[in-house]
Amino acid sequence: MTAATILSAAPGTTVPLPQGATASRTVAVLPRAVSSPEGSTLVPPDKPRYETLKRLGEGSFGAVDLVLDNDIDRLVALKRLKPDAHDADTVQRFADEIQIVGKLEHPGIVTVHDVGLDERGYFFVMKYLDGEDLETVIRKLREGDPETVQRFPMEERARIFLAACRAVEFAHNKGLIHRDIKPGNIMVGRFGEVVLMDWGLAKRIGGPGNVAHGPARGGDTQAGTMLGFALGTPAYMPPEQARGEHDRTDRRADVYSLCATFFELFTLRHYLEPKADVNALLEGVKTEEPMSAIAMHHKHQVPPEYTWIIHRGLMKDPGQRFQSVPELASRIVKAMEGRNPVECPCTGLKRVNGTWSRFIDRYPYTSLFLAAFAAASALVGVGTMVASLL
């Protein structure tokens, strides 16, 4: 693609389009009925199909706006490439993202509604989720925001963890890995919906991936996406991804990123100590061991049944992690149900408590009898002790 074909994102600016491409002026088409003494008349709309309301966010290559779909009368999210991001590789990655997300029809994955090319460039339209990303939720929890603290106790955070795992599990089942799971890419809706966003770095499992994209862009910050040798977000990528070993980046890479994300959701801090720059961060990802499961429990009051899950998910060696997201999700379910394996005294006590709870649910009358018998035995024992003292 030559400089003459690069598209401008300046509103209202018409520029040359890529060779063979045709811009479409996206306008609303559904008419409105206007009542009069003579009857109803259909009036054609004089509005754009998508009316921009505000900016929702942006990354290294694209920006997302909240827009009003004037045909369907609903709020949607519209993502388009930035002005300086219309080289052939970036446009192809953008097209890949659209086709990937379009195939992943799952409640935990954003839905694509439309795609197009206008005088401002390529865009696609997604379902708008009214909520907050986990990065915002974590910040508010850290600040002690009362409403957020009340809404997101540990049990709810575990539910979010499981819902995100289910979305990733679905993608893996379709042969795709995400490669950029992080708090900023997980949205939580007002009614508890959990949606995994931004599939721009996804690749087919076992495929070569998109690795030939020149030098890193946005790589001077710890949260920026690194393209080139290290592909993804440094703070949440696994060691093999940080080393640029794209042939070794498989399902277990998403396991690592999930557990790095949820370490932060549970403890409200990153799993590594703060670093001076992105190079130090990448080195820490490769070599620095995260906090132990027991320390996570004692220092941050994370329930022990989850600390052991996160600790295993953050193993540097992919062979020592959970080998699949379903295996990870299964452990989360067991922890939520009190069926967690015994890995320390605290998890042992919680396992006993979970076993007793399930016994009560299954045998309520027997449980009442045993409780009454235990109480009576205790009273008899106390009475005998008192009589012996007299």
C-alpha cells in the first residue's frame, strides 16, 4: 500500500482509498412515519447511520467510539483504525480481527454487527456493553470505593474469573488463542455480564501467527502492546511470549495471562514487583517468581483455594501450568463448591467445611438429627463435669 492510498481519520475529510476499494456513505435508511390529518406519511431519514457520541478508548492502532445506530435506534461501539495505522499489515490484522470475532458467537465474546469502509477508513460495529473494564474495577477497589467494594466481593470476583475462562475455552475449542488477555480487555456489564474484548492479536492454534510486523509500536510503556519480537502486553504475557517464542505460544499462554489478570483482581496489585521500564518488566516476566500461594493468602486475604490455582497458572514452565483452560475452569468450580484439593492446612479445613455443607444439602433430616445428638452429648458431658465438681 503506497502513501497515496493511506486513509485519513479526520472527520469530514475525503481522501484517496486503497486501490480497488469503494467508500460507502453510511446513512440511515429506515423511514419514520409522520402523522397528519390526511394520514401517516413515511419520511426518509436525513441522518448518518452511525452518529458518534463519545470516545470509549483507544490503543496503539485503533480507537473505539460510542455511537448511535439511527436505523435500529440502539447504542453500539464502533472501532476504526487510527490515521497513521493504514499500512498493509495493520489493515490485514484489522480484517483478521473482524473475521475472528465474527466467528466466535458466545455470550462472553463481543458480537460484530456491521463492517464498512468510508471516507475516514475501515471500521466495524460491535455490541456496546454498558459497564466497566476490570482495570477500572481494580483501581476502584484499590481506592476503597464503597459501591465497588460492595459489588465485587471475593465470591463475585471468582465468578468473573470463571466466566472469562469460559469465553477463552470457547475460543480455544474453535482453534484460536487470544494472546492479549488483561484487565483492560475484560468488560463487566451492569447486570453481571463478562465479555472478553480486543481479539486483534488472536491467532490460530498451531498456526504461524502475525509476527512479521516490523519494530515494536507502543512498546515504551509497560501497558502498551508490543509488536515484533514480543507480541502482546508485557505485564500479562507468559515467559515464552516475552521471549518471542511464537511457536511455543499455545493454549497455556492464555492460562498464564488469565491467572496474571486474576492475581491482580484478587490482590489489587500486579503479580511482579514494580519495574523501572518495559525491558526490566520483560526480564521479570521471564525469570522472577511470583508471590507464593501461602503469602498471597496471608498478605492479601485471598481465599487459599484460589491462591493455589493462581500460583500454578503462573508457573514459568508451560508444562507445570494447567494444560488447558477447561482444566483451570474445573479447579475454579471445585473451589467455588468447596471441593478443592487439600494443599495446605487452610485448604484442608475448607475442604472439610465444604464436605459437611454438601452433606447437609443432601441429607437435611439426618444432619438435623446429628446436630441435635451432638448438642445433647455436649450438654450431657457438661452436666457430668459439673456433677463431678460438686
